[in-house]
Amino acid sequence: MKTKYWVILAASLMLLAGGAFVLTRTQDVAAQSPTPKNYPATVTVQNFTPAGEKIQLGISSAQASQDTLTLTLTMSGVDYEEKISNYRVTGFEKLVCNLYIVAEEPVSVMFQSYEVKPGDPTQVVYTYSLKGNITSELNLTIDWTIGPCAPAFDESNVKAPRNPLLTNYRFEFVVPVK
């Protein structure tokens, strides 16, 4: 009789854990921002706060040549003047972190510039220089975090909030090289 009890308890716990996993994955999928149909990307979302759940990030376009990568990303729900955990964050560069880009190919990707185009959604055009063995396509993984970012904590007497990040989006996609 005790064996039957333990089997039922173990099965119940497994069903409960499976349900929790499915529920969290469903929330991640719902939080993903759509990408244009002609520009497929795998998107993984990690929200760190309730404010992060309101942020939507996406890819509008990506273009690459032998020496330049241009990414046009979109964002909505980001307030540059928002107060986060008793720390006043002002300005785009203190709240929107630099992209972290990894290419599968042996290519170095170096930041050149960005341009913010306000609107709904806001567009951010990032430009990178490329060096290395550029093939016909680039397989990229990009992490884009809405912070505050590291430069926001340059003062030595400022104690960083315990969990200052709002959200992180990871995009995995292929960019043809022209």
C-alpha cells in the first residue's frame, strides 16, 4: 500500500513540475516580439521585473557586406527617464545596453555607432565593422539588455541595486552577406 502512495505522489509531483514548465514557456513565447515574416529569428526573452514584461524588442532588418553589419532593431515600452529601484536612470545610453554579438563564423564584430529614431516603436540602427573571413552569410546570436547598464554605475559611492536589469532578449538568426 505504501508503494502505491509513493508512486501516486511521484506522478503528481512530475505533473505539477511539467505544468509549471509549460506555463513559464508559454509566458516567454507570449512575451516575444514578432519579427517580419521575411526575416525569421529565434527569440528568447528573460524578464527580470514586472516593468521588463512591458518592454517589447524586435528586429526590423539586418544587412551585411564584407566590412559592415547594420542592424535595425525596434523597441517599445522603454522609458528613458524611468526611476528604477531608487536609482534615477536618465538617457538612452544608460538604460539601453550595448548589443552583445557572437558570430559562428571566425569574424570580429566591432561597434561603430548607433542612431535612435523615436516613434512607436522606437527604431535603433546599430552599425558594426566586420573583420575576418566573411562568407556568404553570418550566423549571429545577439543579446540585447535593457538595464541600467554598466556605465550607469561609474561613481564609486553608488551602490548598485540588487537586480537592476529589466529584460534581456536573445535573437538567433542568419544574415546574408552582399
